[in-house]
Amino acid sequence: MENEANVSKAFGKQAVIFDKIYDSNPIVSYMRHLIRQEVLGRLHANDHILEINAGTGSDALFFAQAGYTVTALEISPEMVNKAQEKIRNHKLENQITFIQKSFEEVSQVDGTFDYVYSNFGGLNCTPNLLEVVHQLLSKLKSGGKTTLTILPPFTLWEKLHVLKGDFKIVNRRKFGGPSVAHIEGVSFNCWYYTPKEIIDSLNGLVSEVSVTGLCIFVPPSFIQSFPNKYPKIFKLLTKIDQKVSKLPFFNSIGDYFMITYTKI
């Protein structure tokens, strides 16, 4: 509970500038486009999406504007307030329901859904991800789909910082135990997971499992100046990523991995 409170506090303090920080980051925009295309390619008309860790509602608005209904969970009240403001401004109150609630409490949400979606590693803020994944599965209709975007314990670009002697970056993701993250002066714990852990946990319960690495050779989002400094190299790296992102090994060493599956 203490870690949840710290996560809520950290992102609450960042809510005012959250969109400015992430919307202006070209690597975040690049990943967000890939993730949204993954989901759009699997949605059906009139699907109802359950979004976890919805932040300020950027993805909820995107899918609502594409014609879908979204129920969104977010732990930070400041983030929820920001999202509600955006929903009102876009007149999407009939399509988006925003709920201030932790994903650990997803079983308390009424109903079942056609699609469950979580973006950009919010699920890494729990040591109980495999339990949460099973709770999310219980909120999914038979034949419904899930797409989760999660931070793995090993990512190529961070390990390459050993060449610069930056061991703080090299060692910031730990296997098994928690790592400490800092946002707006607030510290909280994160845990990192492999695709195999999730797949093994869901064995026999899901089908059509797809794992895609994000930012494998493309730099991670904290190197946001790279696309503007080296546009041709960035474009080349995106093409290499497209070719290898679904291959075993490569799909689990990016800055994130995206896992999609269907409930049996």
C-alpha cells in the first residue's frame, strides 16, 4: 500500500506537465503509434476497452475518437482530474468513464470487457504482476483480447551505457527484486518482468500470444534528442526494429515489450 501511495503521489505531482513531457518526446510518440496500431488492428466495431494506468487519458481519448467505448482506471486523483478535463473539452463523456482506482483493485470494476489495455509500464509498479494479469483476465470476455506494455529486466541500450561508465543506468533494472524509481522528488519501487513469466502464468488460459519488442535498436525515450540529431540513423534503426521486433530474444530486450493474447 505504501508503494501505491508513493506512485500516486509521484504521478500526481507530474500531472500538470505530464502531457507536455511525453507528447513532445519523439520516441514516446513513435512507440505510442506502434502500440495503438497493434490494438486497432485487433479491435472490432463497438468493442468496450478497459484501460489500466490510463494517466491523463491520451490513449482513452484516441480510442474514443476512433469510435470505441473506454472504461479507464488511474490511481492518481490529479491525473484523473486532468483526464476528466480533457474528456469534457472533447465532449466524450458518453464514451469514456474514468475511475480513480488502482489496478490491484480491478476485480471491483463492474462488468466484463472486449479488450484490456495498459501502456508504458504502469504495471511494473507492482511485485504482484502475475496475480494482476489473472485479475485482468477475469474482466475479459471469452475471445476478448489484451495488450500490455511492460518494461523487461534487460534492455540493450541501458546495458550499452557500460561503455560510458554510467553504471547507474546499467544497473537500474534488477532481475527479481525491486528497483527504485524517482519522479518529481518521490521514490517508489518498480519490478521488471520477462514475456516468458507472463506466458507461463497464463498457460492454457490464452491463445494467439504475440510478443513485440519496442525500442530494441531504436534508443529508449530518455535519449529523446536522438531522432532530431540523427534523423537518418533513427529512421534506419526503426526499420531494423520492424524486422526483428517479433523474433525470440530480440522481442524481450527492448526498452519495453508489448504482449497481446486472446482469452480462451
